[in-house]
Amino acid sequence: KASLVDASTGQSLASAQSPSEEMPMIAVHPGWAEQDPAMWWKHLVLSVKNCLKKSAAHPGEVQAIGISYQMHGLVAVDKEQQVLRPSIIWCDSRAVAIGQQAAETLGEQYCLEHLLNSPGNFTASKLRWVRDNEPDVFEKIHKVMLPGDYIAMRLSGDIVTTDTGLSEGIFWDYTSQSVSEKLLKHYGFGKELLPSMVPVFGVQGTLTKEAAEALGLKEGVRIAYRAGDQPNNAFSLNVLKAGETAATAGTSGVIYSVTEKNAYDPKSRVNTFVHVNNHRDRRANGVLLCVNGTGILNSWLRRNTRGAGAPYDYAHMNNLAAQVPAGSEGLLILPFGNGAERIFENRTLNASFHGLDFNHHSDGHLFRAAQEGIVFALKYGFDILQEMGLETNVIRAGHANMFLSPVFREAFVNTIGAPLELYNTDGATGAALGAGLGAGIFESEQAAFRGLKTIRVEAPVESLAMQYQAAYAKWKLQLNQIL
């Protein structure tokens, strides 16, 4: 998705996305998930061109570019910047055992105190999988990157990354505030495979002639910001201070809370990363709770509930769900069908349906139970954040994806137990605002966010909260029978 923001107002002039539906994933084996980085570039070009076409702005007026990207993926290139294999993306779970073995060898104390996480199924572990299973590919690797670093390379020709990006890959030592030499040594690869580091906000490169021609922009435009999708989502919602919390519910579902502490969960069921506004003398970390099986469950139901007929659209699914009472009349869905889930210590549970009555339950029940099951999974993880001592007074989200559903919003606020503020923003707009800050176009964060507007606020209602808490208790009881 691309968004063009007016530097004088901070508001989006136009946005466009490509493709119109979810991008496909390559799953050669169960638990694997890959994508061709060339596909990202193709759709980025289409998005930018369509965005420019929809706006009244002249392409030559574009002053800076910001990048937001899917976290934790692995892109490997050779010395000619050619991609050596499909990207192993965030929800691929092939490296779970590698991360578990690394945690045992490095020791729990080191991993939690220095990495704030188990090495888990993150980028560093994915790279070790390539070393162990594809040695011919590994020998050709010049640099490894996160997906956003690859996009920046295609834009500027420069291979660089950030401290928040390195933390996403679990390469970062929070004590020394540098790359973990001990982790690299354990995994058997050198620091030279990692890109050099640039600030999150600041000029990180400029648009090459080739990229400018592809995008329809002028050569030399500054790339001035990059961040993974969840830190960037928080930034787009002006979630920058300790105690502030952001949420998103796209393919995966995330609750992301900012803290000044080097906080960690002893079981690494939620994960701490460097936040976008972190400084050596002013710590800012984001604790991320992720449920892989969120919007992907909703899209699976959309594709599969009509048989040979035309699929429902999401608005109609939401309308059918709203006709069913809270609790879905006993139908429960565990939404964990998108790979290993961190909140269960990287176990793969798969999705499952419980209490399905063929003589009573309808499509509407399925759609409501799915949305409730997603919320209940987020509540399960939210309780872990509470156990860590993180406080949440209000949760902010963009008015997009599953937050467009009244049923989802009602279930969310009454199950989580916190007010929800919805804003007129998204990740693409946030990345553009970040570029404005990084390029010095906005003189302050306050100036960058002057266009941020609240669309609606929803708060828990006692009578509804009781219904959802009762339904959550039944859902959790079912979950505990599987764990």
C-alpha cells in the first residue's frame, strides 16, 4: 500500500494498494511460508503509480519516502544484489527447533537479559536454517536483510538496516546496544553478513535513476524512514510513550505496548523489540503480542463458505455475524491455523471448531465465532502483558481491517476491558509521516501528527463485558484441553 501525505497538513491526499486481495504465500511443506521479493517490488511499483494517479500532486513534488514492512523475514542477496532464494517470511515456522536449541546453548539468563527474547523462530534462526540445509545458497550470501531493507535496496541501491530492524531479527544485544557477537558466534556466521546500521529517522539513501523511472518519481528523492509494520503502526498512531498501546488486526493480530524498561516474558511468549524513537540515553522498547491466525481465518472463511457460489464480501460477513448473539450460541473457534504461535511457546496447534451443531449453526455463527475467537486469542496474550507489569489505559488502532467490523470492536473492548480509540490512519500514512520527520520536513512529532483525527471511541459496557467474559472462559477451557 502506498500513501501520499501533504507536508503542509499531515493528511493523506491519496492511497492505493496492490494486489486488491491478499498476496499469495509459497508453502512447499506444512509450516513453511515464503514469498518472492520481486513480487513485493512489482506491487510496490503498481501501488505508487496508482497513488500518484489518484492524487492531484505532481510526482516531482514528492520530497521523501518512508518504508513499512512485514517483520522477521529473511532476504538473502549476492554481491550483485540478486536474490538467492525466496524470502522466508514472518509466519514460517521451520526454524523453531533451531531457536529452541540456541536458547538452551546460550542459556536462559543470557537470552532474557541481553536479547530480551529467546532466539525463537526469528530471522537469525531462519538464516541458520539456510546455512544447515542450503549450504550452496549460504556460501553465495553477501548480505541478509529484512523485507524493508530489501525494498530500500531496490529504491536506493544501498544495503543498510536499523537498530529496530536488527532487534526484530533477534540480532540485538540490549545491554551493549549493539549486535550480539555471542549469538552470531553460536549460529556460525559473521557480522559481515549484516547490513551497516542507519537511524530509523534520517536520510538512509536516495532514489536511483532506475528506481525513479520505474515509480514515476524524480531521481534523488530521500529515503528517510523505515520500520517494521508493528513499530510503524504504533508510530502512525502516535504511540511513542511508556504505557501507550497500539493494536492491529490484519492477517495477524497484534497488541504492541511501549515501555522504557528492558522488559521480557520469561517464556518469550511475547517479544520485546527496539521502538522507533529509541535513543541510547532514552530507552523506548515495544513489547509485541502476536497471534498469527487473525484476518487469515476471516479470509479463509470468506473463500470457503459459499462453495461454488461467489464469495461473500467482508461487509456482508460482518452483517451476518451481527445477527448472532455474543457467545455465538456455543460455537467456539480456536484461530491458530497459520503456523507456530509464540504465545504458546512456538507450538503449532492448528485451527479448530468446537460445539458445531449442524441443525442450528449457520454462516453467521461461523463468522461471529471466528471474530470472537480472534479476540479471545488476543486476550490470552494480553494477559501475559499484564503479568509483565505493562499498563494499558487505552488502546489505539487504525480504522481498518477487522476493526471495521462492529462485532469485532464490541468483542474487543468488552473482552480486553480497555477503551478503544480508532484513527484515520494506516501504516502507509505513518511511514510517510516518518519520512517527513526523518527528512526534516516536519519540525517535530507534534507537527507531523496534526492531521491525526479520532474517528470513534468505544468503551466496555458492563452487561456486554459479562457476556464476553463468560464466553472467553468457555473458550479458554476448550483451549486448555488442547494445550
